[in-house]
Amino acid sequence: MRTTIDQLYPDIWLQVFEYFNALELCFSLMHITKQADDVLFNINHRFRLRELVLDTHVRILPEELLLNHVISLELHQNSHLDNIQQCLELRSLKLIGHPQWIISILRKISQVNSKLEQLSLVVPGIGLLHNLFASIAPLLSLRRLEIYGDQLEERIKNGTSFLTQTKIERFILHSCSPMSWNDLSSMLPVASTAIDYEEQISATVATICADEILVSPLRLFWPNEFDERMHTIDTIAQQYLKQASRSVQHLIPLSSLADGNCLFNSVVSLVPDSGVSAVELRVRTIIELVKNRTYYDNQFSNVVGPFNEAIQRTCNNYSFSELYEVVALGNALRCEVQSVYPYIDYRVEMNIMNAVYKPLDISALNNGRLIIFWTNSEDEVTTK
């Protein structure tokens, strides 16, 4: 009887005989039936082939291989599969190669396949990220997307807005290269748009924290005096300050960029020579919120609002900040933070807006105090 066993290479037989007695193996092989060949060769056309790997070492595909029965495929660039369009039943696809090649494959797949649910891309660089996303968007059945890159050459920015137009429930982006705070801040909005955004944000934060050098503690030194060479007085805020507690009316409010990142810009305005950016401060604040979620949820949710909505919002650059972010920023900077709110339309429950919050890390109590004043870029009359 001729079976598929006789097609094994000699080196495989050597490994087989390391584990099995030759006589026992011979007796077992005598009972191999034609049905075994049917399974191995899909002769009955009913069996699906999983985890097929086609790399550069596979030069000739078996004639018996039915591509429309392959449901899981790993395909390498320069492999010898020219008719990817025949893979009509693919549920899972992993592509390893350069972006342009991957884009060409995805375009072919999107024309014929309506069942692909999981896609993994391994690329030596992600320089054409927006083009890559554009080729993925037509895959309407896709639910999970993973991108692994040696380099993160392009800041994602608005490119990932395509996710809102798809049914992708899980998106993972890995990069082995050092990433900047701008790169990291671009990952968080993507996570915040997922259906399970809380889980995705936590996973993204875990990925960020894996870079221990980048997220090492940040120490800033607060100036004790106003320096006209680097500080600018906010004249509008001075008017609001007159309606705040008398204990702070001697302070000088500094002007900062009012672009939605006001909280973080105010710190940059205070220490402009520190090299810290508003983007870095936002990301560090998000990391702190995720790490100590229970504390912030218990302390402020009853007054400020649901924590999950706050963390989803703050993942987006230029989004406004609330008390969650103010206190978390103080913890991220390992210093006391004093929240100062003017007595305008004031209510008793707003007392938490006028308070000093000490860092959770008690060893950081000597790192000074950051004072945040809640104000507006327009005067009170115009605002009302």
C-alpha cells in the first residue's frame, strides 16, 4: 500500500526513530488506511486547512492543495503564491513583508474575500501607514488587526480615523524602535475608539510602560518668582483671580496656549526651559489614571462624572481636562497640586475644586507644589 508517509524526507525519519521503536512503528503503519490520505490531501474536499505557511523556501505548491479550503495562512514576501484571490475562505491572514507588497496583497484579498476576521502585518517599517489603513478599510468582516513594525516611521495622527468606519474590535500596534511621546499619544486615540476601549487603553498603557527609560519619573523644579524673560502675565485671569480665595490673590497667573491642552500647556508655560511638552504630560497623566483607576474613581466620580468617560476623552489630544487630570498630573509629576477655582456660580459640592492634593507616593512630598487656576480665555461678561 502506498501512502503519504513514504514522502517524508530521511532527516524526518531519523527524528521519528529517536522517539519510536522501529518494529512498533512498522506495525502501526500497516494499519494506515486510504482514509488517512483523504484527510492529508483533502481528497473529499470537505476538510479545511489551517496554519498554512508559505515562505521563500516553499517554491512549488502541491497540486492537491486547494486554496479555497485554506482558512488560516501566513504569507511571506517573495513566496511563490501568485493567486491569492483563490483563498476565498480565509478567516485569518498573516503577511510578512514591506508595506507596498502588503498593500498589493490586501487589495487583491478585499476584492474576493468577505470572511477574513483576523489580520496580522509584520513590516520592517511603517512609513506608509495611511496607505496601509486605506487598503485595510474595505475588509468589512475584519474584527482584529495587529501591526508589528521594526520602526515607527510615521506619526499616526489622523490616519487611524479609518477605524471608526470599520467593525474592528481590537487593534494592536507594536514597534521595536524607540518611540517619541508624539508617537505614543497617537496610539491612545485609536484605543479610545474601540468597543472595549477601557481594555484597549489599559493594554496600550502597558505597552508604553514597557519602555522603562521613556517613562522613567519626571522631576520638574518650580520657579519661586515671576521671570519676565520667560513668563507672560494673563491679564484676563487676573480679573478672575479677584474672585478666588484671598489666600491666592497675591499670585501671578501666567498665560498659556488655549488649545484644549490648557492644563498641560500651563505647566510648559511655567517651566518653558524644562524640555517637557504638553503631549508628554498628557500621556503621563493617562498612565497615572490607568494605574490608579480605583483611587480616582472612588474619589471624584460622584462629583466630576464617570471615570470611564473621562479616560476615554482624555486619550484624545486637545481635549479639555477636569479634576481627574489635575490630580493625576500632580501624581505623575510626584508633587502636591493645588486646585484653585473662582467663586463664580459656586456650589458647596465644588469645594473639591479648591483643595490641595498630596501625591499618592508619600516619598514625593518634598517636590514642591503646582498651583492650577481654573479660568477662561475670555472675560466673565463675554463668557456668560
